[in-house]
Amino acid sequence: MSNKNRIVISETITLTAISITDQEKLFSLMSRIYLPEYHHLWFDAGAWYMDKIYSYANLEKDLATPNSSYYFVHYQSETIGILKLIENVPLFEFKDRNSAKLDRIYLDPNFHGKGIGKTLIHWVENRLASNSHSILWLEAIDTQEKALVFYEKMDYKICGTFKLKYELIHPNLRGMYRMYKPI
């Protein structure tokens, strides 16, 4: 891993910015870490979602999103996940507050329980607080118990609910929570 655009989070955790030339690497990584955890949500085991979200065209769109930062997460020398943050995105329930959205955070399940997610979220919260943001928010699937327990341990609270519109998700698994934390 080159030191170019490398952000050191801790002795073992670093981030590198994702660029358009990383699309194949991103797709391969997410096939390895998203599908085993979320395939059960989808009628097609997640194939449509992977093609939609991690395609070249969508990556171009993600990278062009104003105030957006999109990273690979590295643990020691291994690429183990992604983190995408969008600053200055109002939270519906707190429109008057300067908010940011943790748009995506996925880590390889083999690395869960090592404090990596906690360290990353603390880094994001500190970065945002120093940039005058007062709320960090995210969206989580209401049936993903491990993720919900993790966010609740990190002091995130549910502030809203909605249903995903994707027709390829099983109807009983479309529920989502909007969660937030004052920072």
C-alpha cells in the first residue's frame, strides 16, 4: 500500500481514498464482505445490489458527490472494508442541525470484534466535531441485529424508520432505522 493519500487512524488501521481506478478492487472486496452477511435479504442473493452500488457508473457518481469521502479500510496491510462519509447532509428529524451521514461502513466479518469499527467511528466523530458538525447519522437495516447492537453500544439512537424501495429485497426485510448521535 502506497503512502499516497494514506490516513493513519491508529497503529494498525489506515484509510486510503477510493478512486475510479479502484472499481474492480471495490467490487471484489464487497463481493467478499457484503454478500456473506446480507445475501439473505435479496431474492437474487444480492447480485442486483452489487451491480447497482459497486458498478463503475455508480462509483463515478459516489466520487462526484459533494462533501463526500470514500475510503478503503486497511488493518495492518490488508484491505478489510470501506467507509463512506457525506458531510453537510441534514437529518430529517433534526433539519436545523449541521449533520453528516455515515453513508457506508462495511468491514470483513473476520475482523469484527477487534475494535476496528469503534475506532473508525470515533475518528469520524472527532473529525466532524472539529468541522462544526453536531450530529452524525446513519441508516441501518432493522433486522441486522449485530449491526444494531454495535451502533447502540456506540450511543446511536433510533430517530426514524422507513422501508427500502428495492423490489428485489424480501418485503419483510425492507425495514430501516435512521440512527443518530450528537457529537
